[in-house]
Amino acid sequence: MKKIVFLDEYSIAGRSLQKITSQGEYIAYDFTKKDEVIERLKGADIAITNKVVIDGEAMRQLPDLKLICIAATGMNNVDLETAKELGIEVKNAVGYSTTSVAETTLASALALARNIVYFDEYFHDGRYAKAERAFCYDRFTFELRGKRWGIIGMGNIGREVARLASAFGCEVRYYSTSGVKREEEYPAMELQELLEWSDIVSVHSPLNERTRGLVGREELQKMRPSAIIINVARGGIIDEGALAEALDKGWIAAAALDVFSVEPLRESPLYNIKDRYRLLASPHNAWSAAEAIDRLIECIAENIRTWLAKQ
């Protein structure tokens, strides 16, 4: 029986793991620090990790390790070159969070467009009860219909966002971060052109050498003062310091972030935005609807089943 070790089981949010645990001797840790990785994976045939880093140094000290299952799509927390050198298979999970992340993207756009956070607080903090008038026009609001929506990264999630945005009556165009030209339903643009054109920009690309720092100070200044930008992909694609400056100086109207350059984000100019309602932020949970987590578990279980069948 193969030994399976999950290094950060908390990331599954308490959903049933029976499809995984039934396939071997299963050991789980709620969370694993960097200096605990080697000790906890000793004797393991299969490692499961969401965000815990498994680097080359660790792999070289784990002769039993034969399969690493990443409980996510992004693979930047595993040293893929060393894994290949040592004959360790690395499998990620693809497509499980498409609907969840796309819906969060639309929800973020709607929340910013209608200033939902501000007006919710206006009700709950007692200002509405004390008001003399029925309506509050403290914050500007707008409709999505008729707006120009630019998508950075037209993969599975980007396409689903495009479909939803189109259903809301938006005109959609995109920028390919890979540079690969494909037949898409929507017109392609270069990045600078897209940023100047868009009322709403959403980011759906991986973090790599082509996308790190892709949207910085110069790019944000190209955008419309009325525009909003949403990043539900990876932190590091948008320069956070430049974004804070853009919000404070009015280069753009608002932003929504679900991902950050360091997670959890400790110190950042994003915490000191002059008008906090310009920034909608969440702790990297756009992907984590219950249905998406269940699909993720099935992906991991299938990756293990496939590997075991070859043994």
C-alpha cells in the first residue's frame, strides 16, 4: 500500500477526501512549514500540496517520493526540473475552478460598479436609519451593459469570463499573454491598446517570465480614469505599489484583488489606500466554492488512480 501525505489539508476546507484516502495509507497535516517538509514526506510515495513548496533540495532527500499531486492549477511551488531529473511525476489539477473564478470576477465587477460594499455599510452602521431622505448618492454607480471588457489571458477562465461578460451586454476583447495566435470568438489586441480601450480589465493568466510585472505604473496610466481592473489570477502580475498609487491618484477608478505577491500579504501600500472603497480585496478564495473544491479532490484522486495503475 502506497503512502500518501497531504502537506496542507486545510486548503480543502473540510470537504470529504474519501476518494483520496481510500487509495493508500493516508497521513494529513493541516499546514506544513518549509523546515518540516522533508521530515513529513519521509517514506511517502505520493505527496499532495496546494501551496507548500517542494524544492529540489527536499526531493533529493526523499528517495521514496514518486508522485507529487498539486492541489491547484499553478505549478510554481514545485521544482519541476529536479522532479524530471529524479523521475518524480508532477500532476496538477486543471479546470476545477473555472466556474468559481469566473463568477467571482463578475461579482467583483458588479460590486465595484454598484459600490455594494459602501452601501451595505451605510445601512448596517446606522446612517440609513438616521437619514432624512430615501436615497443615498454618496457614491457613483454604473451598469455593466454596454461597457468594454478587456481580458488578459484567454484560457479556460478567460473564456468563461468573456461568455458571462457578453451575457451582461459587454463588448469583449482580449490580450494573449502567451503570444500564441488562436481562433477566438473575440478580437485580440496588444496590451497597451487593450488597456486604453477597456472600461473593465480582468486578469486570467499564469505567473511566468512573460507576465510578472505585466501591469505596472506605465500600463495603469494608460487606462481610463473611470476604468476598473480585477486580478483573480496570480499576485505579481500587477505591481501592487503602482496599483495603490493609481487608485490614490485617480489614474483608475477602482480595483479588485483576490491574489497578492506574498500570501498572506503582511505590509503593503494597498492597506493604506486613501479611499478604501476603491479597492475590493479577498484572501485568495475566488477559486474555493464548495463545488470547485469537490472537483479538485476528484482531479487529485484521478491523478493518483492513473499513477497507481501504471505501477
